[in-house]
Amino acid sequence: MKHIKVVDLLNNTKTLQEVTAKGWVRTFRNNQFIALNDGSTIQNIQCVVDFENTSEETLRRITTGAAVAVTGTLQESQGKGQKVEIQVTKLEILGDSDAEKYPIQPKKHSLEFLRENAHLRVRTNAFGAIMRVRSALSFAVHQYFQERGFFYVNTPIITGSDAEGAGEMFRVTALPFDGTPRDEEGKVDFKKDFFGKETNLTVSGQLEAETYAMALGQVYTFGPTFRAENSNTSRHLAEFWMIEPEVAFNDLDANMDLAEDFIKYVVRYAVEKCADDLQFLEQRLADEEKQKPQAERSEMSLLEKLNFVLENNFKRVSYTEAIDILKSSTPNKKKKFQYLIDEWGADLQSEHERYLVEKHFKCPVILFDYPAKIKAFYMRLNEDEKTVRAMDILFPGIGEIVGGSQREERYDVLIEKMKALNIPEEEMWWYLDTRRFGSAIHSGFGLGFERLVLFVTGMTNIRDVIPFPRTPQNAEF
Amino acid sequence: MKHIKVVDLLNNTKTLQEVTAKGWVRTFRNNQFIALNDGSTIQNIQCVVDFENTSEETLRRITTGAAVAVTGTLQESQGKGQKVEIQVTKLEILGDSDAEKYPIQPKKHSLEFLRENAHLRVRTNAFGAIMRVRSALSFAVHQYFQERGFFYVNTPIITGSDAEGAGEMFRVTALPFDGTPRDEEGKVDFKKDFFGKETNLTVSGQLEAETYAMALGQVYTFGPTFRAENSNTSRHLAEFWMIEPEVAFNDLDANMDLAEDFIKYVVRYAVEKCADDLQFLEQRLADEEKQKPQAERSEMSLLEKLNFVLENNFKRVSYTEAIDILKSSTPNKKKKFQYLIDEWGADLQSEHERYLVEKHFKCPVILFDYPAKIKAFYMRLNEDEKTVRAMDILFPGIGEIVGGSQREERYDVLIEKMKALNIPEEEMWWYLDTRRFGSAIHSGFGLGFERLVLFVTGMTNIRDVIPFPRTPQNAEF
């Protein structure tokens, strides 16, 4: 008999039919009530075992984590908390789970312990919920762009160019460390490497995506990117997924509109499609917050925060305005900031971003028109010749979630900038070609997907929102 | 005035309104007719320039590849091949394109030349079409699985495990070649590397996906995978995208059903959504075929091939039956095969797969129940103890497009197999845990996305269906 998924059984109104369900035992109570979960939803289905007519041995094998198949009548439940349950007539143990050894006991485990068991943590309510929300958000990303006529572009992961300068890169090589081929000067001979040159893992697909935007108009990437920085923080991963739309003919304003609209769309999608999971995560967060002193607790619940983002405009503030606000802020005057803001041109630190978002504006903030000196070479220089058309979106509790810009479309200005920064022209010939042939204004941004998942799930460590996190000293699984 | 995309202008029935379009000049005929393309569709919109009231200098700058903005009245076209055109009242050159230097001339370029200009080739009709079809197929992949309650899982790209054995791997490292840290024995000290161990680029996300299937039930991956093999063929890339669904409680039959249904869904999606692009690619293929001797030409046009796949069941044939067919086949008897088939157990080569698909069955074929010896360790051993529940899907012109199996769910059998193949248990503890705790039958497969794109677009070299191909000696862009 073909089994039916738990999510479909729970939504079923046709009771008194015979059904089969397969899944894993979450708990087994009173030798009678199995809470069965198959991952299709956070909800379990209650399976009522006829313990008088079930062998002792079978009953003993119904343990947390065991895989079972149950067949029986779907009927209205007398118990609280569920509409239907299965009155079991046949029960088969598919795979045992030794109660003494199974790491995922029906109790609260620390997040650290669960990270060490990343292959099993998704069997918990919290991680099942997080990963279903992550999946829904991924799909929302694609649906948003595809509905609007954007084309998905797979930019290369292995790259021969390292000009973007977004961070330290990992080397990709097929050369051996012992007996490495060397040239006459004794230097490593990368001509003998697989690709005939030095190659690294990409830090961004933007430059390649720009070449596609200048042909297909509206494109986006959604793929893994890498940073070899030794950042052991709750906001950094060595391997993470990034979304990078790029749009021909968009200026910075249109870019900000797109980013705001996009974020609201995907958050709304999760709120609508993942109600059960978000309700669980909201309660989880509320329980966590209770451990904190009153002053540190969030004013809003998880869903209130998500709805707040949906219902309010992001506050758009120029860098210059932001500096003025920060200069005259209490933490700056009282020297509470680690990095005091004393003049225009300072790079904003996480403490400043948090002040603006969490204390001053109390909503998502888009900062724009940054000093050229602290931003990347490809950003469009403003007429003032000291700021560029950059924008960062800052989120409460998360910090920077989006970084973007209008791109410098003028060949001469771009080449000057590259020269000043010693970016080799000969390596970037293809990028420069987009400014040589049919150049036009265009804009785009990058959104760190895991930071979005953090925000939507209310989790606080980025290692808990990607299945198998990669961080310094950790590439297990 | 906000510009309107060409695809929307061409579908517009409200003529005599003023509109603005932005895009790139494909051709400029008689100092009057611009064929303008913005990538939103393969179709150009004709823009009729009032050349008597346009300066000579502006007219000279309307060259192939130039970016322009035109404003004018949308009106019914008198010319053939288009319903509407723009009677231009205002024309602005956004970015010039030096006609002498622009590599993409309005003529046929060789595919080799275009590969060297991968950043510009998407501005041609053929590559614009291919990449739009690729994008549509990507979305169809996500939509298929999400509609059926599968969850998208991002398995790790950097992996510390190399047990899958699907092929040669690229090393990922932050260690220097000069002054590499060494241990006391003089061996490279990978404890000092970024992740504290040797790491490589993944060849498959399957093993990690299995751990998620045993919790969420139905999952799929869709991400980049890598092979460091020196294969300079038209069917291999060093970096390619793979789709890997994994389903708890599915046996091999259900796995074959899923794969066939999935392929038909995504092909149907492309046929329905990319009609213009596929029509162009069909004509392109027909023109290519004309260069070939009659005997080598395909019997079917591109769309006929696609519809044939949609309308016919894939032929399911056991390995044993296939060997019998091959043994008594004409090319085997006449010793035309490079590798003659003389006994059960032989690994099938591309020539054999092609014979079965293209000559014998003349339709997609699913081969199943392969000899255990020629397949991976994790495949479910059959009761005959010599075959495993593996399946490969073979496509005409492409060869293997899918490889999958029911997985060995029995801990004891799996561990025996690993011992026999010297796969280190201690590295695979997490994979073995899925068989220790709540094991159940489950199945999955991998589909090489670029091979699917090859099939749907009718292209013949895999380097032409991914934006920036990575192959031996080539990591440009």
C-alpha cells in the first residue's frame, strides 16, 4: 500500500479510510501513542498502537529515532492538539534506533552539540523548521526573479581572476605539494596546473553577471561564494550562498527599489508558506529571550519583526547624513563606540550600523552615496567626485544584508580607477569590453543568503542556518 | 520616461502610444531601420529612424553593438515579420560600439571563436537563446520539486571527505607552495590548513543529501560539482551543475518513475515557455545538419525530438538484457565496437550505450540492475548478490544523462562493502549513522544539468551551454 505523507494526512478531511504512513518515531508514550514525523511538516501524526495485540519485542523497538511503517484507520482524534490520528492495525519496524546510543534524545540539546551532529540535527523540530524555511526562501528567490523576466546565470565557481578584492581567496589546484613543478626561476609553474594558471574559488559572480546583464538585460546569480578569512564569528562562513541580481539601465534608485521589493517578497513568501515552522521558531526565540536580562530582550516577537519589515518602508539615508547622526549620537559623545566617529570618510563599523538601525531609526536602513575611498573600484563615481553610488542595506540584529551599487559605465573613469588601485588591465580585458562596446548604466547588488535565513528564522549563529557549515578548522561531513 | 522591455512591447496591442525602449543595436539598415534587442526575447523590435531629421553624426554612431535609447510612437508595422514597430522621435546613444573593433559582427561566427569571447557571445541570437532556455530549465527544476514537497538542500562545496570516488578531485587550500608547513616526518601538515585537514571540491552532494532525506523525507540539491579529470571531450566539464534528488522510502522502481517524470516535466516546461528560442535553435540545428552527409543527419528535428521524449515511455531494460542484445548485435559480431562485448559483467562504453539508444530502441533507455562490481559502494545489493539496484538513463546524442540507485540501507552489508573497497569507516561515521539510527530504504539520482541543456537546445558541445566553461587549460574570465 502506498504511503501518504504526514502533511497530507493532517490536512485530510476524509477519515475512516485505511492509510499507511512512514516516518521516524519522535516519542512513544504509554506503550500506545507514537508521535510520527516524516519531515514533510513540523507536525507529528499520532499513531495509536493496539498494544495488547502487539508483541513485546515490537513495542520495545518503537524508540525515538526508529523508522517505522504504520497502517491503520485515519480517524478523528479524541486527544488535544490534533484533528486526526491513525488507529494502527499493522506496524513494521523499518530501522531500529538504539535508545542508549541515539544522539538526538527527546530533550533540548545545545546548539553546539547539534553542530557536531549536523547530519542528525535536521531531525529536531528546530532544524527541520530552519531547513524547510531555507528551502522556501530559496524558491522564493527564483520565483521573484523569474516572474519578472530575469534570467538565472551560473557564473563560474573556479576563477582565474582575483580582481574583485572582496576578500581572501582559497586556492584551487591539482598540483602536488611534494615535487611541485617549478619554472627556471624556481617559482611554482602554474602553467602546469590543471587550468594552466593560478585559480581560486570565487568571492562574487558580479563581474561575470555584468557581462550577461549587458546582453540579456536582467539577470541574477544564486550560488556558493567563498572567503578564506579567519573570521570565527557568528556572522561569517567560509562557504556561503549569495544572490546577485544585475540589471541593465537601472540607476541607484531603481537598484534600491529592486532590493527592497525583493526582500519583502521573499520574506512574505516565507511568512505565508511556512506558518507552522515560523510559529515554532517564534516560540523558540521567545524561550531563548527569557534567559536574557529584560533590557536585552527584543521588543518584538519573530513574526512581529517580519511583519514590521513587510509593512514599513526601508529608511534611505545618505552616508553623509548617517555620519552627522553618528557624530552627535550619545555613544559617540560619551565615547562608548570602540571606533569614534570624528570625520566624514570613516568606514562604518558594525557598532555604528547597529546604532543606526536598532537605536536611531528602528527599522531597516539603506545607506547610500558612500565615500569612493572605502568602496570597490567598479562603483559609479558621483558628480561630486568624492562619493560613489553605493548602497548597503542594514537589518536589525543582522547588520549588512545587502551591498550593491550602480556600476561605473564610463570606460575612461573605470580605467583611471583601476590604474590607481593597481588592478591589472590585461586580466580584466573582458570586463572592460562591456564598457568598450555598447556600455550603459547598470546596477546590481549582492545579498548574503544565510543572513536572510538568520533574519527570517530568528537564529543568531550563521552556522545554524546552513546544513553543513564551513568555518576555520571545520570541514566535517 | 520609464522604458518598456522589448518582449512587452512586442506583445502590446495598444498601439499609437508613446514608448521608450533601451537595448543594443543588432543591425541598422538603410540609415533608417534599427533592429533593437534587449535580451528579454530573441525577437528584435524594429525602430524606424527619421533619418532626415537626425544628425549625420548620430546616424554614424548607430552601429552593431551600440547601446541606445529610443522614444517614439508604437505603431502597427508595415514590414514583414513584426506586428509593431517604433516610429522614433528621440534617439540617444548610450554607449558606442566601434564597428571596426566589435568582435560580434552581424554574421555567423564559429563556436570556437565565440568561446574565446564568452563574455560577448550571449549577445548573439544562438547564445541568448541557449542561456534563456538554460534559465527556464533551472526554474523548472526548482518548481518541479517544490510543487511536490521536496526541500532544497545546499550540500557543501568544500568537502573533507573523498570517499564517494566519483572521480579525481581538486584540492582547496590556503597553504602556500613555498614554505609549506610540514610535520616531523616532513609531510605536509594539513592541520595548519584553513580547515585543519585536507579538503577538496565536491564531486557529489549525494551522501550529505541522504542524511537530509532521512529527516525531511524528500530533498534535492542543485549546485556546482567538480571533476579534476583531464577529459578534453565535448561531454565533460571540470565544473558543472548537478541535480540530486534523494527520497526516503523510495525503491528503485519509484526512483525510475521519479526520474522519468522529472525529465518530462522540465523538458515540457522549456517547450512551452521558450517557443521562440527553441524555434531558432531548431533552425540552427537544421542548418548545421545540412553540412553533414545524409546518412549522419538526424531523422528528427529538435522539437520533434523533444516531443518524442514527452510522448513516449522510456524503455526500461535490465543490464542483463542489454548485454544479450549487445552480444548478438551486428557491430559486436562484425567487430565494429572498439570494446567487444563477450561476457556478462563488462562495463558499458559510450559506443554500447549509443547503440542501444540510437539504433536498437530508438528512444530514451533506463538500464537497471548492474553488476555490483562496476558500481559504487553505496548501492543496494540485490538478492542475487551479484547485481545492485542501480539505474542509468541514456539519451540519444547525449549518452548518460542520469545515474542513480536505491541505496544500501543495511548497516552490515554496507560496512562489508566499505571494508572490501578500503573506504575508511572513521571518515564515514556520519554516513553510517543514517544506517545505525532509523535506517530505511531510500533512493536518488544525479542529473548532469548541462547534458540536459545540451539535449534541449540541440547543441553538441557542452562548453556551449554553460556561461563560462571550465576545462583543462581553460579558466578564462
